[in-house]
Amino acid sequence: MGNPGIRRNRYMPSTIIANATIVTGDAARNVIHGGAIAITDDVISAVGSSADVIASNPGAEVIDGRGKAVFPGLINCHAHLVNVLSRGITEDFGFPPDLPFPVSIYSLISDEERITLATLGAVEAIRSGSTTLLEMASGIDVYAASIAGTGLRLILAENTDDGVVGPDYRPGQPPSGYSAGQRDTKLRRAADLFSSWHGARDGRVTCFASAQLVETSSPELLAEVRAMAERYDTGYTIHLAQSRLEIDTMIATRGLRPSNYLAENDFLGPRLVAAHCRYVDEGEIAALGEARTHITHQPAMAALRAVHPPIPALRDAGCIVGLGTDNNTQDMFEVMRTALRTERVATGNAISPQPEDVVEWATMGSARALQMEERIGSLETGKKADLFMIDMRRAHLVPTMRIVSSFIHNGQPGDIEAVMIDGKWAMRDGRVLTVNEAELIDEVDRIGRRAWTRMIEQHPDVPFSLNLSPG
Ligand SMILES: [Zn+2]
């Protein structure tokens, strides 16, 4: 192919990855064999044939990309980084978990432990090809600096709610009431996060507003969350229709299904990224589509919950759909593969989606859902230099004539050897450069054992067996 708009920069030395397969992720889904990508500062300054890109960037550092493929960085629209603590535990008990813990495990950890857990989650995200991640949680201010330090592009969404619940609350249950004081406290914490982080790290970190759950959000809270997003000209998010219990609760308490309750309170619309939408009926799908609501689909977690949300119908109705991981894992590679397989099973269609479709969902789809499509989501001149590079010379990948298909069907996150975010290497030659990963892994293993030991010591009647042997 030709040489689409090389932008020369005479002053800054660029980095060029040359002689590689460039999966551009552009609208035409161009894949350039023997191609090159030039990065100047934090942006992509050229994409094209190696000869053209090298000739137009004299003095650039040239990295030989022979045997490598470069993809646009993956964009995770829905993550809870600290929840790596529940790995191996909450995946197997449904949602809300059919496992009656008397208190949340997250009430048994210190701020220091929270920082370490979240940072490990961010490292996992980078290792599996993510360059952007929306973190939705409570108390993000505790660990924001640490996860920003990993180099990830972040959207921080501090949860708010005003539903009054006890320590053993399970999502989906009705709150006992609503508290204006609690609402103000949570909104203030979210506003503080905006003050500290919206636009921080040269714009690499931004914020979203967030109402955590439909069932713990009063109409007043929903109005405040939407107003907060409008004030900062950003988006907002919520968990929506994630369990059957939530549907039953909303009908019992509000006389409306969850999406209809949000519609009635003017909460739907293109600033909203609604997570899950697993149990939406035809009327809700129409309402979500009509309002041009954005959806984030977590196919791997949905599959664990034995459900495939009506994603094709939501897309047909006009929703933009991005992808996310949800709890316990940050592996967007697994998410793409699961999105392809579960949708084929759910629709009985063996030729749709195609691997190129799921790559688009995890890149441009997610970028559109987060309203960042002008800056990220594809390898095109002028966009942010967010990318990952895989080693194609692997027993499970060759031959590599159709690398997108080979990678989605047969690849592994371990094929990813380098990740660049905002023009900086966060990982290179298989090594994460921004943290001491080995120490982090040891520490998280210790934290997990300590926290779950605390749970069992404090609540010996927990009907749950764990092998808590040290080491
Ligand atoms: Zn979630």
C-alpha cells in the first residue's frame, strides 16, 4: 500500500519499528507486511512501507521488527484492579456469589495492600496487551499514583452510591434506604479524584463519573453523576443488568426494569458506558439503542456466569460496544478470544464474528465507547503511540500469512514481548520496565494468603475450604 500522510518532525529523533507486520486497525483494516511505524514523542508520526518511513525520518532509532507483528493497544472499558485478591475464589460461585461471606474480603486489607494488588493488576494488563484501562472502584485515590506509575493510560471512575447497605451486602439486593449524607460524601470523594487526576500525567490519566449499581442509586444520585460528567466534559459508567436478582429488585422497588429506571431518570445517552447488560429485554435494548448508550461487554466474566448478553441486538439497536475484563483478571487477549467464541455459540453462526471484528471491538470499539476514538484505538498517523508487539516465530502461530486470525485463535498473551504507551516502552523484551514485577508477585501472594486467613480466623463458620498452607 502507499504511504498515508507521513508527518515529518525535523527536531525530535523518532523511533521506528521496521520490517514488521503492522496491523493498523484502521477503518479499512489494513495490514502492512514489511511495514514500519514511526513514533515521535507520544504520537505515531508515520505508518507505511519500511523504505518510505525510514527515508522520511533520518536520524531515527530503527528497531528491527522482522518476525514481529505490531497491533494497536487493547482498551479495557471495565476493570476492578484490586479484585485480583479474589482470584480462584469468586469465579466459581455465580453472581452475586452464592458464597455467604459475612464481610467483604476487601474490608480486611490495608491501604498498602490495596496499592500492591492494584499495581499487580495493572502489570497483568500491560503484559496482556492493554494500553488503556478504565478502573471502576471505590477509594481509587489510595492507589492512583501507583497504577499511573506503571505507564498505563487510565480512566479512573470513582464509584458513588447512596443506598444504605450492611457489611454482608450482595449486589442485586435492595438497600435499606437512601442517605443524602452518604451521597454527598461519595460525590465529594469522586470530585476530589477529578481535581487530582483528570488530565494528569500529560493527559494520560483522566476520570469518569460513576454510579456503582443501579439498585443503590437514587434518582438524585443519578442526576449528580451525570452532571459531574457534563461538568468535566467526560463520560460516566454504571453496572447495569448484571444479575437476575438486580432485575427482580428493581421491579419490586421501582416498578421498572433497570434500564427503564435509568431512562426515566435521564441517565442513558452517549456519555454513559453501561457495563454488562446481561439481562436486558427488547424494550430495554430499544431504549439503550435509541439513547445511543455505550455498552461495555465482559464476555469472559459473562461466560463464567453462564450468560451471553444480547450483544448483537444491542449493536443493531445503535449501541457502540467496547470490551472489558471485570473482576479477577485483566487479560484482554482472553477477552477477545472469548468474545469470538461465545458469540458464535450464542448465535449459531460459525463465520461471525471474525478475528478482525473482535480486534476492532477491543481497540476502536472500546475507544469509541470511552469517547477517545480521536486519540487512540488504531495505528494511524497523529494518534497516540499505544501499541503492542508480538513475536510471530512461535510454534503455535506459524505460518503467519493471516496473523490476526492466527493470533486470536492460537495466540497467547506470552507472545506479547513489548508494549508502548504514550510513546514510552512499558514493557520490552518480555520485561515490564516500570515496576519490580518479581517483588510484586511475591507480595501479592503473601497478601492473598494473609487476607483470606484473616477472613477464616475472624469468621470460622465460613462454609468454604481453602488451602492456606504458606508458600
Ligand atoms: Zn464490574
